[in-house]
Amino acid sequence: MIVKNIIFDLDNTLYSPTSAMDAGITCRMMKAVAEFWGVEMEEAERLRKKKLPRFSTTLEWLRSEGLTDVEAYFKKVHPDNEADELPADKKLRPFLQSIGQNKIILTNAPREHADRVLNKLGVSDLFSAVIDIRACFLRGKPYAASYKRSLEICGGTIDDTIFVDDQYKYTDGFVALGGTALLVGSKNGTHLSADSPALNNEKPPHPGRTIKIESVYDLPKILSAI
């Protein structure tokens, strides 16, 4: 396999899931869920844990239940100062510069969040495109259309592009198209449930595959191996 393009997830892939940003996003998201249902945080967490396996994102789940003000939701979960929660990583920029393939971002967050994170990490200029949840009509990963849109934008194919993410249900979506996905870290969540509307029913040109890595910094050895 000759890899020409790499599609990167953003959160908990380019930075560690142990960062304060991950905790902050989760906390604000749970508050939004609790507010939507008019319940306490504990009940909101129970509802989300039960319902989320069917959906690509918490946003998709809430929209299926009647949420209409998407922009208000984004503002609650991703405030202007959210990047203050993210520590700098001096290794990331030279690491990404050492990778010669075309690099793009595919995130289920809004563009303003992606911009804040990439700017804080000092790597925004190293990606040729950022594809956010709005660009995917609020139905991002693991819907097949989000990956196809990414391939179209980067000029790649399922055979010359790899996808890097920290969640099973998102790598599953790319693999279902016949692609090669790298699953980052140990906090990988669960697979999508069998009745999820996001499941791709197309027959791939060939079987896809998932390769597990400890961190994004293990990417070079995988590139040399495949």
C-alpha cells in the first residue's frame, strides 16, 4: 500500500485523552444533555450511555429527540476559551512536519473548535483541509458520506489513504468502506450497535483493516510497514 493521504481525527488523537480539554468537553456536553432533558447529571450520564451506541455523536442523538438549536449547543460545549484547557505539545509540530503525506482533519466538532485546538497546538498550517461536522451536514463519522467527502477533498482513494482515530465506531466506518484505519490509544469506546442508522450497507471493493497503535507518534513505523 502506497499511502499518499492521511485523514486525522482531532480530539484525543492529536493530543492525549488525559488532557483537561477532554474532561472539559465531556462535562459541558453532559450539562447540555441534562439541561435538554431537565434531569440531574447522573441521570443524563445514564441516558447518554444507553442511547449513544446507536448514534454518531451526542448531537445526533439529541437532534433525534427534538433538539433544534444546534448553534446554541455548540456554544455550550465549545466556549471561546476552551483551548485554555489544552497543554502545548512541542513535539507535535516537528513530528507532523516529518510526515510527507498530505494531511487533513476530519472532526465531529464544529470548525471553530478545530481552529482553536490546531492553533493552540501550533499545527494549523500543516493540514491542507479541515472537515468539520457542519461540512458533513451534521452527520459526520461514521457515516460513509463523511469519509467520501474527505477523500474527495484530499484527492485520495480508499486505497491510498489511511484514517487515524481514537474511537472504534469511527474507525469501523472507514474500514467498512474497505479502508485501513489506525486506532489510537486504549480508551477506544465501543462499536456501533447493529441498528445504528450510520452503518454502511455498501459492499466494499475489498476488506478493510484496523491497526491498533499506542499513540499518534507510532504512525511512522506503521507507514514504513504497510
